[in-house]
Amino acid sequence: MPQNTENSIGIVETQYFNFDRLVLESGKELADVTVAYETYGKLSEAKDNAVLIVHAFTGDAHAAGFHKGDDKPGWWDNMIGPGKAFDTDKYFIICSNVLGGCSGTTGPSSINKKTGKPYALEFPVITIVDMVAAQKKLIDFIGIKKLLSVAGGSMGGMQVLQWAVSYPESVASAIPIATTMKHSPQQIAFNEVARQSIMGDVAWNNGNYYDKGQPERGLAVARMVGHITYMSDKSMEEKFSRNLKDKAYSFSFASDFEVEGYLRYRGDSFVRRFDANSYLYITKAMDYFDVSGKKFVHEAKKKDINFLVISFKSDWLYPSYQSEEIVKQLKLKGYNATYIEIKSTYGHDAFLVEADDETRIIKHFLERAHKEASNV
Amino acid sequence: MPQNTENSIGIVETQYFNFDRLVLESGKELADVTVAYETYGKLSEAKDNAVLIVHAFTGDAHAAGFHKGDDKPGWWDNMIGPGKAFDTDKYFIICSNVLGGCSGTTGPSSINKKTGKPYALEFPVITIVDMVAAQKKLIDFIGIKKLLSVAGGSMGGMQVLQWAVSYPESVASAIPIATTMKHSPQQIAFNEVARQSIMGDVAWNNGNYYDKGQPERGLAVARMVGHITYMSDKSMEEKFSRNLKDKAYSFSFASDFEVEGYLRYRGDSFVRRFDANSYLYITKAMDYFDVSGKKFVHEAKKKDINFLVISFKSDWLYPSYQSEEIVKQLKLKGYNATYIEIKSTYGHDAFLVEADDETRIIKHFLERAHKEASNV
């Protein structure tokens, strides 16, 4: 049963935008690019109400509403819809799948037209800069000169910051959530462990597995590590404690504890929806990302972008000190930045869960940004 | 070059103690058990100066001094020797490899005399209770009725607590360091990820790999995850920051960052010294361990054991709140417990690194315990 159908944007459909070529940060060129995207709400005549939602690591273009026949709404449906934080009665919302992904946008599992086979490791290493460049082409295609806002959590937050660096004249406001200006060595280390787990699975076969099936075991382990980092010590205690699946210890290597069963389940279901090579490419893009020391707006347009930076108290994967560092860098350079740390026990997952607090904060911020944008 | 040879106990040798059978916590029986152990210093005539050192997860009996021809001393050499925290001029130090291990004590890689082949998964699942029971047999064999102290960090600390529960009349004092009364779901989750990584490697072959070679890739990934949890966000920043191995990004899946190279190196060197099945058995023993709610000394002998509980500020694998919980439980029941949280940025590794602070604290504690023990 669809939940919240009352405030839902309803049935939505993924659309596809194609363009000829993209010159990448590495210097390489990618030809025949498709971007999967969805839009909700209506673009105003002045085209001043467009908000770009950018997704986290394993997200996709389906941020809100329901695909025909689906019971589960998009990944940020609690935030996007009539009367919600990203109010579809007021704003025109766009969300696209990232470059390198596996949910409609061109990535390593896509067919390379030159060979007629999936790219696999022939796909060039892409960066957050490239992801945002592909989004810019989409925005141009839709005919939007300046976005009212760009918003997203985790890797979405990196894209938000990159928008402000790459296309400052095209963004009125920016909402980076639970994110960082650059990965710390610990964050790189967790990603490297995931990559080694995938590449260490013999089924990975140097990336050429599309005719034989995924490196499921390696990818599942990578996802299990991820899940630990998305939760907090406390949220795991609240959800699982030391609860056993059966009455007593099995004295075997079966799952004894509920938390073990949960991780195995999440790992196993993940491999049915996500491409192992995309996991490699996207984690590498996150590790390479570094906008520390970069200019966030053109010198001539200082203070043009309003920033709302949000972090969560129990998030140890993207700890609050990293958001505080973003705010500090912005303030030191004289930009307008508001910072809020939301109290939550959910860890990094909080940005997907704590919709009430996020809504209260984002709603007012967007209204003010919209008013300012209309007055210009 | 041996370091610190001046304060070193010098050349030492591993010894072996055999016994016929051990009835395990699971109810199963293990026959023909060997325990590898080392001793340093001299047992006093009153036999009241014996200190048992219990090792962490992948440690061994070689805690101090040098094996003939070796350049590297034992794993806690900075704490054990003449004039050191565990002063070999005063105390008789014993350290044994845990049951289930792979450094001389019987474990899954040992030959099962009944079949003439390594046990592999025929080895029974063992617990911290069983590890301590094997140590008790060793102590009895050496002829010690009551240990002056039992001390150890991490899984060593679990054994310390288990000694106080299983054999309260045989322990005068106890020093659990950087440990817990029971694993939290997050701690279980990290162990489960490691087990899945090993068991997901096709080379694991349901544990039967002794004629073909270890599941190296799965075991290396398990160890890499471990290393992240042993360090702190801050110590990784101090050691690696975002330093690159080469001058620029490789735009490939090679190791770009120093932290990646370090993890790969540690993973690869670990598989040459540790048995994958031992990794499974010992992590399971840690996950099963739970002395919360257990009596720490016989009712009739309340206050018999003096506890010194130590934790480290940046340790997020065994956070201070777990040590505080140990102290709280002990105090609530009227036992004598001292607690110290040492400031350190080294994370869980601190218990091996912060020898100066540990020495100052442990030295006085042991002297008082020795005085009390001699006066009885």
C-alpha cells in the first residue's frame, strides 16, 4: 500500500535526455551520454522556481511519487510533494541519476556504442565535477538559466558544493546536507575496503562479468560495511541490541544475532539492484572530490549564493565537524551561510529519516530564497 | 636492530603445555589440547607474584623479549620487562596463545589426531569461557593457586573479566583495558562483515583450504576493515591526511592515496601470519561473550578482587562508555574498582601505544596489589 498518498505527487515517470559528448575532468571524452531524470511540479513562466535535487551514492532519479504499479515511493518522498519541504505546489523539482550510475544514466554497465558491449572498465573514471557537468547540460536543455536551489545529502551534498564552484552564476541557493568538502582518510579507507571486496571476488573478472552475473559476494560485503557506517552505535543498539534470531547461540557460523541477519539481508537485496562496477566508479569519484580552498562564487558576484548547511549529531561517517568546516570556509570568504546541526540518533541515515526537522528548516530557507530571486 | 635491548627481558622461547581434554561451554569436548605460552621473570617461593597477560584478537604468546634471530620484540614489549609496567624484576609474567588461535595453541588449523588432517570446521565453536578454562589448566600446571593479576586489552580485557567470573578465588586483581562486558550490535556487525568477507571468498571452500592455500583476498579485506576500527579518524588524518602516493590522481582503480596503500599492505602481510578459520572462530567467541549481570566474585569473598579499568578517549571500537559500564556494574555490587580514561588520539590501538601513561598507572596498582597479597 502506498503510504502518504494524500501528500504524494502521485504517479511519476522517468525521462531520458541524450547528448553527444562530455569532456571529463580526466581529459578523456565520453560520447553518447544519456541522463535519466524526473521532474515534479510546474516550472514558472519566469523559470525562477526550479530546484535540483542531487542524490546520494546509490540513489537514483526517482526521488518522489510512485512509478506505475510500485508500492514504494521515491527515495526522498517524505521531503518532496505538495506542502512538503520541497513543495511541488510552489517549486519545479528536477532529479537526475548521476553519471557513472546504473539507473538509467550512462555508466560502466551501459552499452558502449562503439563495441556493442557494456563498457565495464573501458568506462572512463568520472568525478563529481563530471556528474555536475552532465546535470548542467540537462538544466540547459530544460531551459533553466538559474536554479533557485540545489539540494542533497551525503554525495548529494558534494554535488551541491560542486555546483557552487563550477556554475556559481547558475545557482541562487545551495543546501549541502550531511556532507564534506573532501573525504578524510577514514572515509577513503571505508571506500577502499569496499572496492577491494568487489575486486577481490573472482566473479568480478576485472570488470567483465555482464554475461555471467555480478560479483555478488564481494558487492554484498561492500554494502554491509556501508550499512554499518550509515547507522550509529546508538541506532543499532535501539534497533537490534543483542537480540538473537533463535532462543540460544547456535555454536556455528550461522547468523545468531538479529543484526547479522539484517546485514546479510541488506547485502543480498542490494546486489539485485546495483551494479558492482558503478560501486567502484562512484566511490572513486567521492574520494577524488575536494573543493577545500576552491572559490565558491565568482569574485565579482560575492554573496550571490545563500548556503544552508545541515549536519546530524550522531553521523560519524560525515561528522558535524566537516559541515562546520564548510561553514567556516564560506564565512571566512564573506559568503552568506546558515548552519544547523540536527539532534538525531540515526547516524548518517538521518538525512533520509529526519524529515520533520529538515522540513521546518528548508521550507523557510527556500521561501526566502524564492522571494529574493523574484526581486532581483 | 632490537630496540630497547637495555630494558628488554632478552631472548625468550615459546613453551608448550599439553592436556587431554576440555569440556567446552557448548557442551562439546575437545581432546589433545596444546597451549603455547611464554614466561618472563621468576616465580617467587610464595608463588604470589604471577601475572597473567592475555592477548587481543590476533596476538600470540610472544608478549615480550626477542625470539632468537628476530629483530622485532613481542607485542607488548614496551610494557613487559625489567623496570617496566609489568616489571620482570618483581613479577613472574605468563602469556599464552588463546584456544582457537593459530600461533601454537590448538585451533582450527591444528591437526585433528583422529583424522590426521587439520580440523577446519570440525573444530568446535569455542568461547571466551573456554579460552580462560585452558589458561586455568596452564596456571594449575605451573603450580600457581592465585594470580597476583590478570591483565589485557581488547579481547584480552574480555578474558580478564571472564577470569573474575569463572575463577574469582584464583585472582587477586584484574586489569581490563579498552574492552567491554559484551559486544554491542555495531561490534558484532563489524565482525560479521569480516566473517562474510572470508566465507564469501571461493578459496575458503567451506573451511577446507589447508592443502590449497588461504582465502587471501577475503581475509585481507576482513583485516582492512579491522584496521580502520583500530585507528581513529584523527590518527588517520595525522598519519595519512589526503597524501597521494604519486603526484596526481591516477584516474584508475590503483591506490591513489597513501591510506589505501597502507591498508592493502597491512591486509596482504596479515594473510601470511594468520589463519582465516581462526579469524572466524575468535570473532565468534568475542560476539558470544557477555558477562553483564554476572557475579564477578563469589558472594562470600566480596571485594576480594581489585579492578583497574582503563579506556582511551579516541577509541570508538571499544568506546569509554563501555568501560564506564564495567565500573558502574562493579561499584553497584560493592567491589573495589578504579577507572581511568587516558587521553589519546590513537583510537583502539592506544592500548598498545600509550605505554607511558599505562605504565604510570599500572605500576602503582600492581605494587599495592602485591603488598596486599603478601599481607594476607
